[in-house]
Amino acid sequence: MAKNKSIRRISNKKRGRPKVRFSIWGLLLIFVLSFATCFILYMVAANYNDDFFSEEFDKIVVEEKNGKTSADSSNNSEAPDASNNNMSSVTNPISQSEAKDASYLSGCCLVTDSTLQDMGKYSELKDVISSPELNAVGCNTVTMESSYGVKTAYEIIQTKKPETVYFMLGSDIGTASVDDMISSYTELIKNTRGYLPDSDIYIMQLPPVRDDDPVITNGTVNEFNTKLLTLANTNNVYCIDTNTALKGVDGKLAEGFRDPETGALTESAYKTIADYILCHTV
């Protein structure tokens, strides 16, 4: 009798592979390693560049209420802001504007030497800081009598705190170096700009002269006025071309604007300057 053979059949089906299981700990480990790598790279960059952090944070841009943008800087509180007096949109010398009422002058302060010493006499601009001894070179050191005591022009400005102040200095032109005059003038303007960051500050250009002036030439006056314009532009203040206001067709001081005996400006010249101020404001 034949023996029964048992046949074992092998299935053609492959065994199923184990599925990949999701691990929250693995994901967390990847995140931590990624963060640590980025942090290390960031700190390495900071160590190799001393200005890294200042460069990063100084690039922050903020939107101002007036629609303009400005860079955020830790020194903003110390530096005068040109936007306070719209300097960013003004070109010096100031162009002609709609005329203001003469009462505008009553709210202004003028710092001047003998050049415009009678301004208060012939116009509504009565608040005048002036002295015959005052000039461009000595504008920071010369003292004068005032209702606040014997003080320099700047010390009087600090006490008055005017909202609008005009400067015309230069009685020493022709006898002092133009560079020395501008150097002292710049110091006074910088100090005033820093102390009165929200005030309107105007520099008035020096009037022209006649040919018979024994000391000064219009070439020297023009050189001085050109440097006054640069002074204004670099210190966020205004400049008005009062030189042109008094100039005749020949380029010299117009007839009738100077007293032939004293050499001082006449009443007509003062009124012309006052009218020019009222038509050249911001």
C-alpha cells in the first residue's frame, strides 16, 4: 500500500512590511536641533561683526503720522529733526511765498549787529537783540546789556525761547577773515538749533555795498553770503536772500538805501527788508 505524501504549499504572497510609526519625540528633537543650529550661526555672525546688532536694529522703519517714514535710531532724541520745520521739503534760499500780515513780525526775534540795529525803529519787528560791539566773529563771546542782565546773544536767546528767530551778522566783513566769521556764526546757529529744535530759524544774507565803500567789496559780500547759504543747508535752518532785496540793476546797493553821511541803511531799506521777510516765509 502506497504511503500518502503530504504536500506543503508555499504561498506566493509576500509578508507585509512593518509600517513606519509617527513619533512626537522625534519631531521635537528635529525642531530643537534646527533651532540650536540657527542660534549658533546667528551668534557666530554677531561675534565676527562688531556692528551686527546695531546694523540689524537700525534698519527698522516706522511710519510717522504725517505719512513719512524714518529710520529708528537710538540717537534720534539727541539730533535736531529737520522735519520739525519742514526742511526736508524746502530749498534755500527761501522762495517767494504768500505775504504774511505785518503782525507776523511782532512775534519774531532778530539777532543782529550794527547792520540792522534800527530794525525795531522802522518795522513791526521790535524784539531785537543787538549791540554796536556785536559782530560775526564775536557773536558767541560779546556780552550786552539786556532786561535779563549782561549776557551773550545766545544766553538771551535761551531765556527768550523765541518761536521764530532771524539772524543778520556781518558788520566786521572787510576787517575780519570770512572763514573766521563763518566759524563763529556756525557755532551760534548750531547752539540755537540744538536748544530750539522746534523753532523757525532764518539766516539773512548780508546787503550789497556801493563802489565807494573803502573797505568792503561786493565780491567779499558774495563770498560770505554763499557760505551763509551752506551754513543754513548743513544746520537745518532757513536762509533768505535779503542781499537781492536791496540790490539795484547794477548789482550794487540800490540808490536810496544808504545814508551818504553815516553809511547806515535808510528807512526805505529797512521797510524793504521787512516786506521781503513777510513774503519769504515757510
